[in-house]
Amino acid sequence: MQQSWARELIARFHLRGDEHILDVGCGDGKVTAELACAVPRGSVTGTDASAEMITFAKKSFPPAKISNLKFETTDARKISFKTKFDLVFSNAALHWVDDHEAILSGASAVLKPGGRLVVSCGGKGNAHDVFLALRPEMRLKRWREYFRKMPMPYFFYAPSDYEKWLPKFGFKIHALKLAPKDAAYAGADGFATWLRTTWLPFVQRVPENLREEFIAAVTARYLAKHPADAAGKVHIRMVRLEINAEKI
């Protein structure tokens, strides 16, 4: 799903093929590798705060396979490169980061004048119906001790936030909006798999021997209000914050 949404974004870039691109929060590197193939006369650098993800990306896409691609472990709040980039890109990553002003400061510093910042991440209201299933389950006596003093792991901002921040860091706004997206999974099992692999900050607070019970309980709560459609697909209303800005 995330790779498909990333491809939608990349298709709008109209790349010449000689750009130098920074992919912030590159994860496993699949999208980063596609970007590198789209700029054969340029270069792409993928960064992620997870050393494990960067190790995986380096093994999957070594220089011998894609010569204009490299990966580095870097906190998105501490972007610092001597290289100047034509494009700073991020897909489905920045909602994991608390300080978006720090991200913008770093992006501005490494972009050439006229360079672009293109971001898509979880926005205000994202997966709200899932939270409505999670929260009452977390409050039950069965689970509440595991969630005491849990900090919010996601940071979903609105266009109004970025309207203040982008000019502050030398950006001219070209497009800034919340975009509704539909995520669909194959029945209860598909939804549970998505919870198991994507909602790790919640799932991993529960002891390992109880996790499947917790996932099943949240899944049942969600499906009670949002049953599968006629084709057996379970839908989640997602909201992406989409940003397209230019470094002045």
C-alpha cells in the first residue's frame, strides 16, 4: 500500500534523470531504489533512523546492483549533508517523528535554491477509527497496566501547522493538503496482520504470550463497527498530509 502511494507521488515529479535526491525515512529501501533507477545520471541517498532497516536496504540494493544509490543511518531531526540536493522526499515516515520543525530546518539546509520538498505522511485524523477500537480495549483491566503512561507514538499534523512552519524555514508552498486514502485488507486475518506489523508501539507493550489475544480483541472491536465488504475486504480510512514546497 505504502509503495503504491509512493509511486503515485514519484509519477508527479517529472524527473529529468540527473537529479540528486534525499529520501528521508527510507525504511527497507524499495522506493529509494525505484527513485535511483529514475535518475540514472543523478544520485539518491536513503536515510532512516533504524540501523536495522539501513542494513537491510544495503544488503538488498548494494552498489554493484545500483551504483547511484547509497544508504545512511540518520535521524530525520538531524539531517546534515555537505551535498546539496534537488529534491528531499519522504513517504509514510514523518508521522513517526515528533519535531517536524527540526526536519524542515535540516531539509532547508541541504536543498539547493529552487529545490523541492515533497512529503506524504500520516495527517490529522489518520486511522481515527482504529484508535476508537484500540483505546477502549487498552482501558480494560486485562490490558491497562501495559499502557500506563504510554507516550503517543505518532504525530499527525494538519496543513495549518505547516502553513506556519514552511515559510519560517525558507519554503514557498505549492501544495499543502490532507488527502483521504482507503486502505483495504483481506478480512479479519489481513486486518490483524496489519495491526501486528504496523502498530508495533501498541502491540509490543503487551507481553509476547498475550499479544495475539490483544490483536484479536482489537480486531473484533473494529470489525463490529466496520465489517468486511461483499468482497471480504476490511477498509480503513486513512488521511495523508501531502506537502509540496520549494526552497527559496
